[in-house]
Amino acid sequence: MRLSLSAPLLMAVGMTLSGVALADKVAVITAINAPPLSKSQLAKVYLGRSFERTPLDLPEGHPLRAVFYRAATDSDLTQVRTTWARVMFTGRGEPPRELPDAAAVKAAVAANANVVGYINASMVDNSVRTVMVLP
């Protein structure tokens, strides 16, 4: 028995699989006119070691939050909370501002070149710039 797939069916399957692949990725986003950001800079911003950008967080318990911190900072959420407790205790800064959802993060990032955030890669559009995609 020979299986034959038509071109439109192959395209549909490919588009679906690429959407699934993006659904598992975290996009780090900035405003269109913001300067580039390296992974090292990103980790420093999200761990309170640099204040060159204002970091935004998804809410506590959001599934992307743990994935983001592990990929961006090589730290789990417990380590991140401990780091921020130390930073706040010494008066050197405040943890990233938590927004209610990814749409709010994307809107806040698009409106301010000094802000950095992260969302599901499948949500990226032309209102923001993706500076990196994390697994």
C-alpha cells in the first residue's frame, strides 16, 4: 500500500508542527526601538545584578515562568526568590514587576524601550522585537 500526501496537506501539517514547536518556546521581547540584549545581560537584569532595563514577569504559577528562569538564568524559582530577597534586603532593588498575563507583558514592552519581558513565542507579533528564543 502506497501513501500519498498532497501539497496542501503537507503544508497544513508543517504549519501545525511549527506552531507546536513555537508553543514550547519562550520569546524574550523588547520594544522595536530598544537596543539589543545578550543572554548574560538578561540574566543580570532578572537577578537584580543590573538595572539597565526594567524586567517584567508573568504571574506566579504561570507555566512559562519556571521555564524562562531556568533557561535565562540557570536558576530555579526558589533560587531566584532567594536572590531577590537578598537584593531587596540590601536595598539595591525590587524584583521584576508581575503583570497579569502575557498580553499585558507584550503591551507594556511595546510601549517602553527600557522594558524587557518574556512571552510564549507563538504570541509574538510586529508590535515587539524578539531578542532571543529560549527552549
